[in-house]
Amino acid sequence: MANAALRGLRRWAHDQIQPIYDQLPTSDTNDNEKDVALEISDVGSSGGSSGEGSSRSSGSPRTSDHDHSTSFTRFGHERSGSNVSGVHRPRTRLGALAAAVMFLPLLVLRFVYLAWMLVTAPFRRIVGVFFPSASAGASLSPAHASPASSSWPETYERLEEFQALVPSFLKPVAANAPTKRLHPTAWLDGLRGVAAFFVVWHHASLLWFGWHLHSGYGSAEGERYIMQLPFLRLLISGPPHVAVFFVISGYALSYKPLRLSRQGRTNEASEAIGSSVFRRHTRLFLMPVFVSFVACMLTYLDLYGAKNWKGVALPSRRPPQASTFSGQLKHWLASVWQLTNPFGKELNRGGTFMYDQNLWTLPVEFDCSLVLFLCQAAFNRFRPRMRMLFMSIIAAFALWYIYWQVFLFLVGMLICDLHFELEGVGTPNKEETPSSATDDFDTVLIGPSAPRARNIARLKGLVKRIPHPSAAFFHRNRNLIGISLFIVSLYVLSIPDAGRGAAKTPGYRTLAAWAPRYHRSKGALDAWYMPLAATFLVLAIDRTPSLQKLFMHPFPQYLGYISFSMYVIHGTVIWTIGHWTVRKTVALTGSSTQLRYGLGIFMCAIVVWTIIVVLSDLVARTLDKKAVAVGQTLYAKCIQKEEPKEVLPTRRVE
């Protein structure tokens, strides 16, 4: 009954608004007004719209009551015969304003109707099993009237305008759709996604728990929690995952130039480096600028949480609020310039970006990327092993003098180069040793009548075919060695921050004593061990196929797909919607015991993560994709295309 009432209300609203809408001027009313036209896009004309929209008549926009039972004209669709595209775009400001005002209540009504359809889908599925006719009568239109109308693909078709809000992993896939083949280095995307996933948990924990949870286990009396233990603390720690993220960036940015350089295609490698330098700023900052503008609007509207929440590490991260809208915009523009300034002298200048302090890594990524590209350009024509030698020296210098950010990028390039070296990329194929060289050692050495030089050549060929004992051992036990190195790296990555009792935590006291004196004097104990642990972690995964499979699973791969957008938007979500949600859920469950408080946090986490995933997926498919396309388009339009050189024939044509 409620479903029928909503359908009737929806049709009644269309009947009331359609006559007014028909009186609006069309695009052919006055051709001279095209310069000042304000277009309104048709939100239901996407390729993913339902079959209902495709079955509408292209004739008169008004239909009879009988026609409404089969195909009613929706506001803004199929207005006139002259508009062959089926999309009405008012050509006057008054018409556009009226259309926008009238469209809002219909959009709200449709959203309520679709929400009702999704909520009642399980019950309608049960009813459809026993009463097929009743299930068909509750469908959106006779085009979908079937006992199985509650299946997800058909429900997805009903969403029409709201299909853009559905995450990509929930979109129906055709049965004959080709399977996407993963790149050999797809594990990098999975590892990046996992790192971003735990960074979000870290920032959420600052709103849910106190700083004591991030201290070392046993570093202070009375502070012993299970989440402080090694390995488990990585679930809510941020710095270790940022270190891993930087190594991945260095590896990924070096993959194509190094491969081309090793193949002798140095000119193409130089072109790839130049393209990366040009597009790097747009790739890193274009999307965060748009997201921070939304944060600016939320700040002006006073939607950031700032009260009634105590006892946690960061009860609020509220940007400065101006008294006027223009003042808020000026403050945002000044903050954005400081964040995106390509000539900024301070490496950590992003830490003062008040609209999202989590974005402090973006200027670091940009500056370290430029250092990485400089090294790639400088060593492009070097012999591979000589290039790795120079890179090792520069990386060691950066680590020793606590430029840990630069070290992580450079060591990412070094691991990538080592990967190609061990895989033999660019190495010319050696000639097969003749079968006569496989004779026993005595025959080759003595050689009954062969010259001495030939015997020596055969001996060298035989020695080359004998595997080196150490190489054979590592190849035979590569999985065991890789997994062991992976576990040790995770343990070292679990070291608490220097300011959280790292030197007093059992299990890490010895490591603290072994750290260089320079790092201990600077209070940068974690700036020595975390970069090293992140380096060996990525190296272990790179050389261990069984570990790579963990990060090539669909879930880590999806996290890698939305990793950058998730990293950019999660701070704004946590300190606005998340702040309001945690106060409401904890007030609902109570906080008198840890169990009650934990239940409230669990309910909040479900809400916050749902919003973060949906928005991250949407931003990844729109803003992030456009940011990549903008950089590529600008570079393609700015470069000077080389004219094909005229090649003279090597022989005379008869």
C-alpha cells in the first residue's frame, strides 16, 4: 500500500508540474540568446538509464491516463519533436531558474521512492515467491513487472539518475564481459591501497581514542592495551604506512623510464621523464583543490564538529571560520597557494594546511618526485650497475642526515632497478653453449687433440652452466626468505614514534640503543628504523610471488583504485559527518563501560566507512580521472611533435 501511494504521489506531481514545464521557452525560441544561455543538464540521460526511459514515446509530452500506466513523460524528457536528442535545455535565465526550482522537489521525491524500493527489496522478493502477481504490481513500471524484479541488476536500472552514487564494485557486470588482466606489478596498487586503508583508520582513531593508545606497550605504567603490541599497532598507526607509500611512489614513477633505459631506448626514457615532470603537479594537487573547496564551504556553514567531545587525541580539527563569505574564500585561496606552491622552500609546508592537515604529504610527494626525476634524467644513459651504485650513495646520504622522505623515493627507484637487474631486462641473450661443452670436466680440460684456446673456451662454458651455490640456495628458498624478511620488516615498522616511548618499549630498547648517535641526539629514532623497514618490506614483496598474491586479490586492488581519492577526502568526512556520528552513536550506547563505548565506535565506523567508500569511488571515477586526463591533454597540446626524417634508400631502386 505504501509503495502504491508513493507511485501515485510521484505521478500526481508529474501531472501538476508538466503543464507549467511545457510553457517554458524552448531552444528554438530565440537563436540570438545562445551567447547568454544557461544550460541545465539532463540528469537521467546517462547510458546506464533504465529501459523505462528508452521506451518513452517521442511524440507529445502530454499523455493520457492510460498512457501513464505504461510510460509516463518524466519532467525534462522528450519535451518537443524538434528536440531530437530528448534533452530540454532552457535558453533563458528565467526558464533555467524555474526548471531548477521545480526539479528539486521531484528529485527529493524520487530519492525517497528509490530508498523505499531498496529497503523493501528483500520483503518483495519473499512475497514474489508465493504471490507473483503481488510482486509484479509493486514494481516501478510494467516493464519491470516480474517475480524476479527485486534482483539487483533490475534494481540498479531503476536508480537511473542515482546510478552515479553506486560504487563501481556494485555495478552489474555482463556475463560475457572480458576479465581484466592484472599487470605484473599490480601488487604495487594493492599494497598502496592497504597502506591508505590503515592511514584512514589511524586518523579515525584520533577522534575515537586517546593518545595513550599510540604509546609503546609497557612504556609507561598503567598503559597496556592489546592494540599497542607489535603488528597489531600497525592497524591504527599512520607513519609506517606513509613510509611504505613513499617507497611505492618511487618504484612506480621509475618503472617505465628504467625499463626503457635498460632496453637502450634512452630517448623514449627521456621523453617519459619529461612527461612525468610536467604532469606531476596537476596529478597531485588538482583533485585536492576541489575537495578542499568543499571543506571551505563546510567551514563557512559551521558543519565541522567542535564541541561536546572530550577525552580523545584530537577532539576537533576545525579550519578557521571567517565572518564573511569573501573572507572565507580569501583564506582558502591563501592556504591553497601555500599548499600547491611549486617553489615552496619548506618540505613540510603542507602541515599548516588548515582545511585538511592530513594532506601534508602532498608537497612532500611533489618535492621528492622532482628529486627522483632529476636522478632519472642524470643517470638515464648510465650503465645499470653504475646507476645503482650512485643511487645507493645518494640514498644513504639522505637517510643519514634524516631526509627520510627523499630516501624512501630514491630507494623505491633502486628497488625497481634491482628488480630489472635480477629479471634480466635489457640483458642480451647469451649464446647457448655447444653440446660438446657439456662433456665431463676431464675431457674438456685435457682435450685429446684440440687446441688450448678451444679447451679454455669449453671450460668457461661448463663453469657458467654450474649454478652458484648461494644463487641456487636463494632461488630454492626464496619464499621462505621473503616471508621471513616480510615479518621482520613488519615488526620493525611497529616501533612506536620517538615521542611515544620508543626507547622505553620492551622489544625495541635494543634497537633504540643500536640507532646512530646522530638520530638519537635529534630524537628521530623512528626516522631511522621506519624507512629501513619500509624498504625491506617492499623488497621482500617484490622478490616473493606468494606475498604478491596477497595484494593482487580483488579487495586490495579495489583499495588501490580508490586509494588517492580516499586519502584526500577522508579527513573532511571524519571531522564533519564522523564527528557528529560518533557523538550520536556513543550517546545511544553509553560510555560507562569499554564494551558500551566500543559498540558505539563500531556503529560509527560502519557509517563513516560507508560514506568514505562511496564518496571515494565517486571521486575516483570523476575528479581523479579528470585530473589525469587534464595533465595528459595539456602535455599533448604543448609538446612539439617531431617530423618524420627522410631516410635515403640503402640501395638503388631499379
